[in-house]
Amino acid sequence: MSKKMSLCDRFSKPVHFVGIVVLLFGILLSFSGCEKIQMPMIPDARGPDVEPLTVMTYNVYIGGSVGAVLSVENLLEVPTAVASVYQSVITSDFPGRAAAIARSIKTYQPHLIGLQEVALIRTQIPGDRIAGGTVPAEEVVLDFLQILMDALRAEGLHYQVAAQVQNIDVEMPMFTDAGIVDVRLTDFDVILSRSDVIISRPVSANYTNALAIEMLGLEVQRGYTAVDAIVSGTTYRVVNTHLEAFVEEARVAQTQELVDVLSGETLPIILLGDFNTPAPDGTAYQILLSARYVDVWQMDSEGTGNTCCQDDDLLNAVSDHSVRIDQIFVRNLELPASVMTYTVGDEPSSRLASGLWPSDHAGVVAHLVFE
């Protein structure tokens, strides 16, 4: 489902992958920046029919804090605030960061990946929004999904878009040396599947509960997407979401909505995402536990699993991760004795030559070894 958001009448619309293999795998993990490592003994006789299920969630970060725009107190501040965020997005070098994220993905080669903040940035020059124009900006500046897919192919990886949901689609004016330019941000959450995973029953939807920004006449739409995925003969319902970041009331309502939507699901559920609710005490986190979702990170006590957040400019020398809001839950699933979980992209070795972190979030990987 795709929705356009209005930026008040002042700015108009649109808005919004035997023993040597095991040894090599262990070596890779030892250098991957994992926060906790617990390698299982994998019998040599195992074949593809008993391949462990590996999933990942990663908020790839748009590259700037949109909160500066959402919190303006005067509409006259909007073009300057938008220009600042736009410059941050460009400076954050998503192509370079995507290459680093692709390398993390190559280390683990998960069957399925839930991605958040997959942005499409477009411009229109000259802009007409500030004068009440309604022509949508269509000149692509950055297509995060295409850039990441290209980076994955460059690493020799074969992934496909299994499902995606469009969230906010908003266009606003900014001041530049060349005059007024309209900038359009369209945000997506995406599920990627490895090429050997069979996918069916895709669903994409926006939550009915959305954060309203009255000053801008704007609703910050969030959503979720889901697919059935067959791995080693077992069908899982894989769900990916990004819950509201700024206001807990909206986040809690979205969590309850998601729990209700999935309440009748009988397949094993793998729930991935940036939930913006801190473990273990966040209200939305507790709602999920009450609905019998199991946080796989809690299956052992090693490592904090903190995933957020680096500085807005991604240039902090020491990781600032202090909360665990990127999580992997399971439901309707008898968990195996061995569930290994890791964070990625959060060690100094993960940083780009420029000093940038791959994202303001860490990615999270879960590796479920079934008997």
C-alpha cells in the first residue's frame, strides 16, 4: 500500500549464504566484529536439507536526522532545516556505507534480511513546492535499494527483493545557492531473500496509527511487510517492521496493531526490525513478550547486543551504541538448543576509510541450528 502525505496546503503534495568449511566459517566470525561468538559443532553428514536458518535485521540509516525538520516551530524554518538534513544525507556516503553493509551480509549470507530506512531521494530544480506547486520531484539523487543491490552483486551475492512497503513520501523545499530546490524523501522497509529461498504470500501494509506533525500538516507513516519463506523444507512467516521513533504512544499502538494482525498466524514467525523500544524494559518490547514472542538475543547472557546509536554524522571515533532496539523475535517455533546471535557493523574495523560507520545502527544476525 502506497500513500501520499500532504505537507500542509502551504507545500501541497506528494508527500512519502567436510570440516574446512566449518573452520573457515569460524575464522570469518572471529574477525567479523561479532559481539558474541558460540560456534556449534556441525556434523559433517549434514546436507542442505538441514541448513541452519540465518536471518538479519539492519537499519541502514538515511544519513541525517529528520527530527530537525519534524520539530520546526515555524514554517519559515523548513527550507533551511531541509537543506541541512539533505547535506548530511549526501555527506554520509551511502554508496560507501552500502559496500560495508554488503560485506557484513557476505560474512553471514543470511537467508532473509529485514532492512529499514531504505530511502529514495529525489529533487526538482527549480522547486515549485514553496509557491504551492504540485509537480512531484522525480530526479533521482540516491536510490538506496538499487545501490545496496549493486553492492551485493559486487560481492558475488544473489539476493532479490521479496517484499517492500512504502512508508512516508514527503516533498519539501530547501534553500540552495542555485535557488529553491524541492527535495522528496520516500522511505521503504524491505525484505531481501537469498536466491535459493522460495518466497510466497507477500504482504505490505501501513499502520493505521501514525505520528501526526500538526505544524507541517504531516503524518509520519510507518509500516510492515511479510512473506512466507521456505528454508530447508520448513515454511516461516518472516515479518519486517520499523516502529515509530519519536513518540511512544504511536509506537505502542503500532506494536499492538502488529500483534493483532499476526495473532492468527500458525506458521513459525520470524519478526525482524528496528522496534525503537529498548530491551528489556520498553513498553512495546514488553507487549511483544506478552504476546509470546521470544527475543532470540535473550537465549544467552553474553554481550549487550546494543545497536543504537552512532552520531548523526557517523564520525564518532568510539561506538556510541547504548541501547538495544534492533531485535529478532520468534513465535510459534520450538527453538533449537543452539541459537547464535551477533551484532555487525559496530566494531572499529567496520568503519570506512573516511571514518564513517556503516550506519548509526548495528545490524543483528541470528543463526538457528536445528537438529
